[in-house]
Amino acid sequence: MLAFTNAKEKTSPTIIGAGCKLTGDIKTDHTVQIHGRVIGNVIAETIVIGRGGKVVGKIHAKNLFLHGTLEGPATVNVANVFSNAQMTGVLSYYTLNITGNTGLECKLAKRKDKKSE
């Protein structure tokens, strides 16, 4: 069954499905779920990179849930990194939560700038 949204629903997520490849930037005020591959920058309130998902580009979000692969820098308020996650680049964060044995090969940088809400 497919679910569709209408103009009254202002918070529908953007979903890049498994097997899908997107070349270009994504910018939204809501959630982006990436289960396929994105080559480009992603700006969103919440970014979820699923187990099979991969982003090659910059990430900017309030919340990051990293289960898959990120090749590039990320600037986030809260980073949630899970056991299958892999990342190269710089992860800049206010709060960092790491669960399990991850494949992080990135530089971690606690943000010192003023926290935006």
C-alpha cells in the first residue's frame, strides 16, 4: 500500500529508497531518509542514513542517525552513530552518541559555536 501526503501535511519525509541514486543537493526543513545513494550535499532537520545508504557530500542537520556510510563532513547538533556506520571526514557536533563498534575513520570536533535551536 502506498501512502501519499497532501498540502495540509507539512512534515512528510523525503525518502531516497534502496537502489536509488541521486546526484544533486537536498534541502528541506524536515526529515530525509537515505537508503540508497546520494552524491551531493544534504541539509535537513533530521537526516537518517540507513544501513544500505550512502552519502558522498556535506551534511548539515540538527539530528543525524548514521547507520550507513558518510563520505564527507557533517555539522550537526546531535549525532547518533550506530554499529554498522562508516564515516570519513569531520564530524562536528554538540552531542555525540555512539552505539556498538563503528567504522569511524573521521575527525571528531565538539562544536563550540552558539547552539542554534
